[in-house]
Amino acid sequence: MNILNLLNGADEHIALTSNERPAMTYKQLRENVVELAEQLNSFGLGRGDRVAIAISNSPEMITVFLATTIAATACPLNPKYKQEEFAFYYEDTQAKALIILPDSNNNALAACTEAMKVIMVKTSDDGALHFELVQAQPHAREVEQASEQDIAMVLHTSGTTSRPKRVPIRHRNLIASANNFVNAYSLTANDKTLLVMPLFHIHGLVGCMLSTFASGGTVICPPGFNALEFWKLVEAFKPTWYSAAPTMHQMVLARASRNSEIIQANQFRFIRSSSAPLPPVILEQIEATLNAPVIQSYSMTEAAHLMTTNPLPPKTRKHNSVGYGFGVDVGIMDSDGNLLPTGSLGEVVVKGANVIDGYENNPQANATAFVNGWFRTGDQGFLDEEGYLSLTGRLKELINRGGEKISPLEVDDVLLRHPAVSEALAFAVPHKTLGEDIHAAVVLKNPTDEKELRSHCSQMLAEFKVPAKFHILEELPRGATGKLQRLNMSKLLKIE
């Protein structure tokens, strides 16, 4: 068994569609994936071999990714990386090949070593994809598909404070996570998702693509996320749901007023938010504007994405919670590895079939992160009597101001409730006597000043939680997947 088994939609049902290519049925997709996998075997690539993929969101990327996982091990990379970044990831994964489109970024090619095969993706007259081996001689291997124990893909942790860790995700992890997702959101073949998350990220790969295929539904795959095109795609393809990071939701919300007729005619069954905390005030605004339930969830790469989620209506959704475990056990642990009782504040830990066995070749990280069968997430939170999880922030991001602990998420939410603020990010800065102090960066939608922002915070926060300084910016710094750079803010703003 491998993730090809997730492509279980009816033969003639549309599996994959796009505004740039003809739609593919499940039968066409399955056949093309198997053909491409056999081609990779004919090039001398097989189970265990690492194959880098540098292709932007597209039906081509989806088809190539699936084929690579069942023939070898996929290493999907951000096509916008610089040459030095590609070189690092090729070396770190020991990539034996690179798969790209003919018009690809030269940085990916320029970083290839002489030992790496370069494979171009071409399109046949009938719309099916095929591979072309460039500047290398094939050394055929036996045609063989991966097993559920094989590593389907390797991703990396974000590495904000240290060298990124390799996350090997097995076929069994992906199958478990995709099926958990289908059960959590009651997905069926009638569902269609608009894929807006990047396909080098676990959220896009599992939380959007594989989960939809596992339900027998339809994936709508535009070239990438474009807030200006979002509502046009909704009108054209009529998706029933989509999943995105908070940044994207805010951009969709900002353009909603101009698309009220489309919204009214194409109501989502649900909208899912993951990959970063969604401030409660933004959730409230989305629900009020789009007239659809917003489902907060909690996911990590090490768990092949889904860990906890709020349920769909009519079950209880708690706006200050990321829900309860679906297919995973969730606990709270102290620093000594002891599980704590309900209501206790501590580190969130999880275990389940979707959770990886450990980081690759990193015994030090594994000794810290994997304790008694539990994965330590690095997030702080607590469970209520009904098993709903509330997060108070990344342990690394909590601000220790002279012994007083501050959750930056709490400060973010207060700032976002000011009518002049469109985005907010509280963060730690060095302090000579307190160790750390708190600052906040804001993006404004209406004029205001630091005095007004401080007064607003003082009405809703204890004095020690009120930012010592406010930085008014044109935009907040974000990483490649849209994550806010909270840990790096003091360096980015050159605060010493």
C-alpha cells in the first residue's frame, strides 16, 4: 500500500482541474502517475532515492509529486529558492535527480551537481505528462512501487533559529493523516477544494491535495495564491471549501466587499485555517462576511499535517481553541516528561499513526522531541474538560519580561481589535535589566499613532503586557510559506 491507494475516486469523476489545463479524471490521473513512476524506474531511480522537485503549483506538480513518491522519495522545494538554497537542500537530502519544467528557474538547474540527473516534464498531445532525461544515461531499475513503510517525501522544518531538520514522512503517515482529515471534515466525492497553499508545504500537500483525493473529490489547482484572482476562481469552479494560512484568509477578506454577489451565490460548506494561529477577531470577521463556518485547526509537518481541529457545525466550535484530536492522542507534558492533568498549562504532545518516527540522522533532536512515544510540539497550551486544546504560543516565542510571562498571541488579538489596525505582531526584544521586553509591529488601514495604540492596549491588558514600543510598518515580514517572522523581528528591525 502507498499513497496511490488514496486516489480512490470513481474512474470518470474529475480528480484535478485548473484554469490552465484540461481537467483530468481519476482514471487518467492514476494511469499517468503509474506511467511516470515507471519512467523514473527506467532512468535508474527507485525506492529510497531522493528526487528534488522544483515546480510551482500546477496539475503538473501534483502529478509529478504523486509519481515520485511511489517510485522513489520526493523532496518538493520552493521554486523561488536562490541557487545557494537549492544547493543546500540537494546536499542535505543527497538528491540523485531534479525534476523541473522546461521554462524553470535557472537557479534550480545551476545548483545541480554532475552526479544528479536532470528530468524535464513534457506534455503529450493527449494531455498526459511524460519525462525526458537531460544530459544523463539511464540505468534502468526494476519497476517497483513503494510500500507503506517507505519514505514518501522529505520536508524540512522552518529552521528559524538553527539548521533545518529533515522530516521523513512515510506513506503510512500520509495515508493516516489524509483519512483523518476526511473523517474530521466529512469530505465526500461531491466536495471540491480550491488549492491555494504551496505544494512544497505539508498544508498544501496533505491538508488540501491528498485529503481531497482520499475523499474522491476534486482538486482545483490554480498556479498559486493570488488574492485578486481568488473570487474569480470561486465563481468559475464553485469550490465547497478551502484551507489556508491566516495571512491568506486576511487577504481574501480584504477583497470580499467587492465580490458580495459571488459570495452570496457560492457559499462555502466550511473554511479551514491552519499553519499559524488565526486571531479570534479575524475569525469572527470572516464568518460574518463570508457566511460560512471557519474551522480552526492545529497541524505540523512532523504529524503529516493534521493533529487537532474544531468540528463542523452543529457540533461545538470554540473560537479560542484549535479543537480536539482526530486520529491522534493529545496530551500536556511538563519539562520532565510527565503528563499533566486536564486544565494544566504545559507543552502540547501528540502521538498517532500520522506522526513520524523521528527526524532523519538527528539523534540529539530526537532525544528532545520524542519522549515515551509522544512527539513534543514545542507549543504551550492546555486541554479543557471536553478535550479541546487551547494554545498560548510557541515556547520559544513566549516573552519573559523580568519573570513575567507574556503570550504574544494575546497581544496580537488585542491590537487587531483596534479599528485602525489591519495586521499586528507582538515580539520580544532584548532588555538590559528585564532580559526581554515586548514590542509590537502593526500595519494600519486607518491613521493612528503610538499614543492611541498604547491607550487601547492599556484598557485590555495588564500593564506589563502593553508593548513598550510600536513599529508602524508597510507590511509584516513573512517567510516563504506566509508565516510571520516573530522570532526574527528584533533582528529584522535592528533592535539591540
